[in-house]
Amino acid sequence: MSDSDDQEHPLNLVIYWHMHQPEYRNLDTGEYHLPWTYLHTIKDYVDMAAHLEDCEQARAVVNFAPVLLEQIDDYSQQLSNYLHYGRDLRDPLMAALANSEMPQGSNARIHIIRSCLRANEERLINRFKPFKKLAAVAKSILVDHAMVSYYTDQFLADLLVWYHLSWIAETVRRQDSRVKTLMKKGGLYTPQDRRLLIELMHELISGVIGRYRHLAEQGRIELSMTPYAHPIVPLLLDIKSAEQAMPDVTLPEVNDYPGGKQRSQWHMKKGVEVFKKHFGFPPQGCWPSEGSISGEMVELLSDMNIKWMASGETVLRNSLSRSNMSDSDCRHQTYQYRDTSPSLFFRDDGLSDLIGFKYSDWHADDAIANLIRHLEDIHESCKDKPEAIVSIILDGENAWEYYPENAYYFLSTLYKKLSENKGIRMTTYSEYLLNVSNKTTLPELVAGSWVYGTFSTWIGERDKNTAWEMLIAVKQVYDRVMAEDNLSLDIRKRAEMQLATCESSDWFWWFGEYNSAESVASFDKQYRMHLANLYQIMDEPAPAYLHKAFSFGSGDALASGTMLPGKKQ
């Protein structure tokens, strides 16, 4: 295709970042069990906003899970109350950094040391010589816990400061004088130094949602949402939909999830409510949790004013095969399931995985040149379809710690080169749909996710099925208690929110032998805690099995927070 053809009919490209962390709070106490929400906020969500702000011609779609928005807002309020009124912080790691005195108990000190080693060793620890030295000592303490008594409060303070400095957004590190001063000091950090770092973190966390809102108001990005607590909606609607892509799957010993349609509607309505609270307008599009989609789900969202949805490429391939349609033609188009209204877009797995897995070790210029060559090949193969659209979809957080300097060079080069290329039109889904005239109808839509095109990550294995049976058991009690109508309105709302947390996809993701024992133990404990809290709210006896771990995992310890499918963390 000639340069003039490229400029007349450039290839439509959507880059779609999904931001998600599960509910790490104990909703009964408000205390956080893991720090990943605030750490990813001060690093990845801040950096992504800065890169988008820096390239005026770039366009992207950014998805926020509503439960993540609520946690970011909660951290902002916590820090404000701490800085202005001296109130306690409810995240143990953040509190350890902020408090003027270090904890004295051996177990508490070991917890801090272990927490401060949960980071990418090459990119976040070894990059900074003082942190690398502190980490070496910290590792020796974990080998022999008795050694912790020989190390001073100053050691813990310096370890905490460097851990958090390593998680500061690269765009901030390069510009903020406070970060530069703390890094130059190198150690012997005072309580005043730590307060300075806390003040910076408060600024970053309290401002980040507004930055994305401003970008959306300028028309430079589109914002979308997932269902409220990140459930796998197709399984709530029909647990047997897992059989569509996995005919031989072993399902839990239940027929369905009670009231699944009503719960799915609740997650969507609650998600829209939270989204509007933080951004001031309703979302037009939806990235279903884990790209999980089914015909029944599309029909549900068709009645809820959602104009577009996105899922994984293998779901499309399975659906084309089931519909007796060829997938050898250009697949980069807009689809529609039967006569439903939402437009359907599907992830280009190859391009998305290049960014997620391969380019981290490449020079940024080489990586982007390679990506553009792939896009040019797609453009050529779709030259008879001027409305062709490519979707690059991946998480906006986990991949970057594998890149040098939190992908500073990669992301800045990505936006610059793509926005300058005359053969590529960076766009958003809603902007693209303003001018699209053709949609390809899918007579059949095979239920699945962006992981292998199936639901195998969340159901079908012994521990995952056990977790579903536990959830369904408490849902049956919930339905009975709600029908009896003896609870106050406040208690009913608390129970409703607690149930939503129990329905999150994240618990099921972690159960099974392919995840590390340490990570599985943590999520097993949290899941059972959430279920037990729901029984307690309803004043119903909790089953004895909630006092005993049921999933144990194996493999290596996890370096950092939530992984997305196939992530190498």
C-alpha cells in the first residue's frame, strides 16, 4: 500500500490499559492485608497518566475496576487524616513507614523485612545500590530470624524508605526535588524524611484519579469500567457456560449460582455508580472482568446502555468456528452478537503479548519499530477493509517492573512514534464508532475469557470448585436471610457489599497448585475471612471449614501484586 493510501485510510489502533487490584481490605475493620493498591498507584497509575499527558496527539482507552477506584480514594482519605489529624493508617506497611517509632516485636519486624523484599529484584532492588545492600542484609535475616534482634530501628527505617522510593513513578523520580534529595541522602533517614515521603505519596494518590478524568474531558482518552467487584459474570449467569469452551470440564457439584442474573445486574449498576462518582459521567464501554464474555452477558449489557465491550482473541476464534465462519480473513473488525446493540472488539493477542512479555528486554526504539512493522503487516492484510481496527489490550501495571526504569523509555517512545505515524490512527472505541458503518454479525458467541479463551483459570480444578461451593453455600444463606427481612437497612447494605467482595474473580484465580504456596496461603486466608465476615454480618453461624485452609499452591514465591493471565511475575 502506498504512503498516500496509508494517509487516506490509516489503520485504526486502540491501546487499552486495564487497571485492577482486588479488594485488599477487611471490610469489617478497614485494614488492608496487602499493599499493592497504593504501590501500583504511586508507580504505575501515576506514570501512565504522565506519559499520556506528555503526548498530546496520543489516544488510549483506560479501564478502572470500580473496587480499585474506591481503594485509591480510601488511601487518599487515610493519608489526609493521618497528615492533618494524626489518625492511624490502616495499611500496616504504610503505617510502618509513617510511624515515628519502629515496632519492637520480632514477628512485626520480620513482617516488615519480608514485605520490603517483595519487589522485582533486578529492576526495583538492584537498580539502587543502597537498597541492594539493605536487601542483602534483609535476606540473611529471613534465613535466620534470630538475627533480627541485632539490627536497629534505623535499619528498618532505611529499608522502608528505599522500598517505597523504588516504587515511586519514574516520571516523578526524574522531576521531584524531594525524591532526588531522599535518594541522594542514601540512608540514615529521620522521621522527618519519612513524613516527607508520606506527603509525596499523598499528593500522588489523591491526584491520580483527577488526572485521568481531565484527560478524558479533553478527549485524549476514553475511560471504561468492569463490573463492580470484578466477578466472572458469565459464570454468575450460567455456571455451565464454562462447558462451551471446555466440554470435558469438571464443574462444582451445583447446578447454578443462585440469583446470578440479579447479582450480575447489581455489579454493573454499582460499577456505573462508582464510576460516575469519581469521573462525573457514565461509561460508554466495558472490559468485562478478565475479558470474560458470553452471549447471555452481551444480552444483559445490551439492556444497560453499554455501547461496546472487549474480550480476547481466542474467544473470537472459537466463536467464528462455532458460527462456521472463516478466521483466515482480516479478523480486525467490529463485531455484533446477533441483534444485540453493543459493539464487540477483540484483543490482538500477539501484539499485546509482545508488550506484556517480550519487549521488556529490548531497546525502546527497536521494540516500537518492531511493533509498527507488525501493524503495517496487518494494515496490508486488511487493505480492503478501511474500517479495520486493532486492539492492543493488557494490564496497565504489572508488566512495567520488568522494563528498565518502569518502562519510561518504552512508553514515551510508544506514544510518540505511534501518534506521528501517518499510516496509524490512534483512537478510542467511542470515537471510532462515530464513523463506523459495518459490523460483522456473530451468530454464536462461545463463552470464555482472554486466558486461553476458557474459564479454566477460575473453575474446573478441585480447589477452584471448592471455592465456588463455599460461595454458593453462603449465597443460599444470604438469600434466605434477605427474604426473611429481619435485618436493618444498614446491615443489609453491609451484607450486600460483603457478598460482592466474595464474588470477585481474584480469589478463584489464585487457588490451585500452579501458584506459589505463599501467595495461595494469603488469598486462601482472605477469601475465608470474607466469607466468614458475611456470615457474621448476617448473624448466622459460619461453617467449620472456614477455619481451615483448603488450597496450598506450590512453586516460587511471588514478587509482587496481582498477576494477569500468563504474567511472568
